[in-house]
Amino acid sequence: MQNILWVDDEIDLLRPYLIFLKEKGYETVTATNGVDALELINNQTFDIIFLDENMPGISGLETLAQIKQIAPTIPVVMITKSEAENIMEMAIGNQIADYLTKPVNPSQILLTLKKNLHKREIFAEQTTSAYSTEFSQIGTKLLDNFTNEDWFDIYKRLTFWDLRLNEAQNEMYNLLLSQKQEANTVFAKYISKNYLKWFNPPVPPLSKGGEVVENRPLISPDVFKKRIFPLLDNGENVFLVVFDNFRYDQWKMVQELLGDFFNFDSEELYYAILPTTTQYARNAIFSGLMPLQIKEMFPQFWIDEEDEEGKNNFEEQLVSSLLKRYRREIPFSYHKINNSQDGEKLVEKIKTLKGNPLNVCVLNFIDMLSHARTESKTLRELAHTEAAYRALAVSWFQHSSTFAIFRELAQHGFKVVVTTDHGSIKVDKPIKVIGDKNTSANLRYKVGKSLNYNRKDVFAVTEPKKAMLPSPNVSSSYIFAQNSDFLAYPNNFNYYVSYYKDTFQHGGISMEEMLVPLVVMKGK
């Protein structure tokens, strides 16, 4: 039975309420003044306190302030005859759980108790019931033939339930994880069947009203042409923010933090190209080209796999070449944020950038966090689950200069476009692969010659040109890990597996890596 402390100088008039609460299973202790209430709180444990605002002696607000010093975690419901705004503000400023105006009725009291004492159980129960229905619907959907829009819908729904069920913290979360694995298995088959068709269509592009309709969905190299240029044509001052290695579920949590500053014009998912890494997917965004086209048209900007030079050192040059190619030689700025100091400098500079039609910013922290988690035992402990990894990323966002960047952007009227190059997935199943010393090192894809692997375990592209990918040599091929697999060499296999199991990786095929957000928003 849960204990209530009710403090009111007219407590005798409240006997019907006390009887009502007794019938509902609550034990109520009463006090007629603040002094007695504080003594009771010092000697007993209460689950919630109902506190009258207008009492002789120590007022309700004064009592509230002392309660928060003695027992700061106990929810306090302020009850008052006054509807004066300053009274409400003072009560809220002292962190009340709820505010009721006399005369109250039993249903209001019961609702307040449910909100403050039973919210988690009710939320868990309702969420479990709702997901049970959704589970069957998604399961049926996974048996159908899919379109790209279907996959966007399924991933959004699974992400929604991922966030909800994790908050509810009940046994249904494991069922959701199982359904996500099933969905990723079907998704990998879909990509294996359709990906190459996006670049080698079996029929010519269709024509609709004189406009060419492509046979593929929106992918990385289309972002500027189909999403950024129309905003520029509409006279907007565009600020493109590209998070490195940023997942849709992380965006949904960050969005809650930004809701006070921005109106969200649109939100969609699109496909990051393979391999889902910076070298390929992000360079494709900034160039408007597939990797093979970048290497052929701008060899000075393409760094091969075996080269030690940074793979993303020419992003500003690629954006410049893209604008020139489309005859849009407009002023633009480019900023790469690798640490807090970089972010703070950009915050100071933002108001001077309003004269540029286009500004581009790359935020590298999420990718740095992912790699640091792999190397650091401490970070592995801090982010040992998907939910903990999300929470760590969001905590960084909230307390870093990045949050300040967005607040500043909201104040200066930019049309802000948020996207990413790719996401990541927590890997747990090793797949053996053999390659020579020049084979690429990534755990979710390999490119090299004479690769030895089980064809059932990977999506293999033996003719890279068909995927618009460059070939390091004539006999090179690419293989991509699927689901939550990662590629491991037989040499030192056990050590390799124990080191990388349960780390977040990218480069391969999964909804988390390939289905990425693109959001357009503007300051309120």
C-alpha cells in the first residue's frame, strides 16, 4: 500500500476524499500545518504529498521549499484556491509534480496519483499492448513484396517501438530486438536483389510528363541535386549539417532537444550507398557522384583503399566541383567540427555566414564515439547496449558546442538541413573471410582480389563497375556483411572475435547503416 501525506489546515473537510483514497488502496496520513508536516516527513516515508498552498503559520510555498531540502525526490502536488499566475510560477519553480485548484474532485486526485505513482506501470502496460498488435502487423508486412517506401515505413515503425519499449523497460523489448533481426535479414535479401538494378536498370528510365523518372530511390549522390538545390532556388539560406555516422534513432532523440528552437518542415529517409563508410557515402553526397565517377572525373580527390592518406580530405573541393558542374557558382562555406574548440569557433562565426546562400558543416563526434567505444573498455561499459549508446550520443549533443551551433542557427533564420553519410550496427556474429595483405581492413565490407568466403554469408559484387565502385585492380571484388555479422580472418580468430564482438561498425548492409535521415527545419 502506498502512503500519502495530505497537509491542509481544513483537513476535517476532506474526510470524504480520505475515505475514497482508502477504498482505492492508499493509506493517508494528515497534517494541519507545515511544521507538523515537516516533522512527519523527517520520521516517515511517503510516496506523494498533497500540500495546501494557503495555511496559517508556515505557508504552503515555504513548506514546499523545506520539503525539497529534506526529501527532494518525493512528488509534491500543490492545492490552492488561488489561480494567481505568480503563485503558480513560484510553485512550479520549486519543482512541484502537479498543481490543482480547489475545489478538487476525486477523479482529479486519482489522475494525479496515476500520473505520479503509476505512470511507469501504466505506460509499460499500454506500450506492451500496442506493440503486441503492431508486432503482428510488421510480421505480416515482412512476408510481402517490398518497395523502398515500405522499408522506410518498417524502419520508422521499428525505431518508434525501440524507443518506446526501451523506455517502458519490459520483456517485450527482447521480442522487438528479435523482430529487428528478422527485418534486417529480409532487408539484406532485398538489397542483394535490387541494389545493382539501381545503377543497371533492366529498362530505360520512364518518362512522366516530360520528366525522367529514375528506377532507383533517393541515394547519397542525389541529396544536393534533389533536396539542397530546390531550397537554394527558393531563395533560402541553406545550412547543411552532416553528422558522421548518425542513425535515425539517434536523430529522433536529438529532435526532442531541438523542438524548442525549430519547426520541422520535413523528415524523410533515404539510402546511403555501399559501402556505408565516409570514403564512399559522404564523398558521394558532396560530389553528387558515385565513387567510380569521382575517381574517373576527379582522380586528384579520390584516395584508394590502400593509401594511408585521409579519405575525406577533399570534401570542400568536391562541393565546389558539384556547384560548378550544375552552374551554381555561389558563395559557400565549409566547416569540419572535430572538437569543442572547432564548434565554439563556428558558433561565433555563424552570424557572419548569412550572406552565403550555402554553408556546409560536418560533425565528426558520433563517428569518433563509435570508434572510441571499440578501443576503450570504459566506454564499452558506459555504452554497452543500443539504448546506452544512444543516450551517450544524445548527452554529448546536449552538453557540447554542437547544441550551441543549432541554437545559433535557429536565431539567424537559416534553413537547416540535417543528414548523415551512414549509420552503424552493433555486430555479434563473425563470418570467416580470407584475403591477401592488400585487402581492406573494414569489418563490414572487404575489397580485394582472390577473396575467399561463403557466398551465402555476404552480398558479393564481383564486377565493381556495376555498383559504380572503383576497382583497385582488375580482379578486385567487394563483399558486404549483412544483418549483425562482421568479417573476420581465420588467423588469430578467437582474439579478433572477442575484441570486436558487440562493437558498433559500419560499411555493410543493414537498415541501421543504409536507411538514414534527412530533415529540413527552420528556427521558430
